Amino acid sequence: MRSFSSRRDCVVSDEPFYAAYLAATGFAHPGRDEILASQPTDWRVVARALSTGDPPLDRPLWYQKHMAHHMRPEMLGDWLDRIDHVMLVRDPARVIASYRRVVPTMTIAETGLPWQARLFAHIRSTRGAAPPVIDAADVARDPEGTLRGLCAALALDWDPAMLHWQAGPHPQDGVWARHWYAATWASTGFAPPVAETEAAPPDVPFFAEATALYDGLRACSSVPIPPMPRSS
């Protein structure tokens, strides 16, 4: 989200289904009441605005950041076919560790992987082609190369501004940012990869299933990482 919001031609929306998710599940996330008051709680209203409405600002590119665990099977439908999709996947050990720092209990649904696998199959079926898939580890390892590849896959011009942003809160952040975005607010660009020993697989019953889903999606990664341009 920070990367795309740095483009002058782009406006971003931060987790537009969060309120609908909390209303449907009853989960007591930090800032629940404030989140419910900040967005529509009917997912159909949100989906209609995202797929047929105008961007919040007059810009040609609208980046919508969705958390896969906010989505439910009944949300599969035609509205998704009016949006171009990119799958960002991440090692489930890291997802679980990050999530449980704020919410201590979770199921495999909260990894987002079941929905990502379902949506991937839906898009491949309805469009006859798989959506681009990128891995968070590749973004950390080679931000420019991975993002150049993603822009190419989406037929977007490359913008070097995507590599840097100002620290602290941004206007597009959701009202939940103070609970979840400490690392984001401290950042001004992509952090280097974290040593694998710092993200040992957590002892959770769904870890093997989550890993299998992640491996399956990662194997479908279709974003080419072009070589860095040489300076003259």
C-alpha cells in the first residue's frame, strides 16, 4: 500500500472490508467500535463501490489493499471480475507471528491462505489466466526487481517513487493503524530480509495445512523479475 500510494497516478484504499468482517464475525479486534463506525458493514455495499464506483481521487490507478482473511466464500461473484488482482503471499510462520502480536488466538482462516487459494482458482477459471503472484520475501530481497516485474505484469509504467515513502501515519491509513502499523509507520522503504531463524514455524495445529496452501500459491508465481538496468 505504501509503495503504490507513492505513485502520483495512484490512489489507495486501506482494507475496505474490515468493518464488514468484524460485523460478520463478532471478533473483538483492537479499536472495534471505531472501525465499525468508519466503514459500511454490508460487504455488498463495499463491493459495489469498489468495482463500479469512482476512485476517491481523480487518478487513473486505484490500488485496493485487501486482507484475505476479511473475505468469505459468499463474496465470490461477478464484482471480482471487474478488478485486476495480484496475490501477495507470505511464509505462514511469519504471518502467524505477526498476527498473534496483536490478536493472540487465530485459526487457519486468519492466515488468509484459504481465501487466496479459492480466489486464485476463481480468477483462473473466469479469466482463463492466473493472476500475478508475488512473495513478500522476494519483495524484501529485491524490491525494485520484484516491483518492476509486477508493474510489467500489470502493464504499468515503472515509477521509482514506489521504493520510498515518508515515515509516520499517512492520510489513507485506516482508523486501525495505531494498533497494527507500528512497523509501517517507522519505515521509509522496504526492510531487508529477516534471518530465517527469527521466524521458526510456530507450534499450531494448522501450520502444515497453511504451509501447503502457501507452497501451492508460491509455485504459481508468475511475475518476472527483470535484471536491474545498468548505469551508463
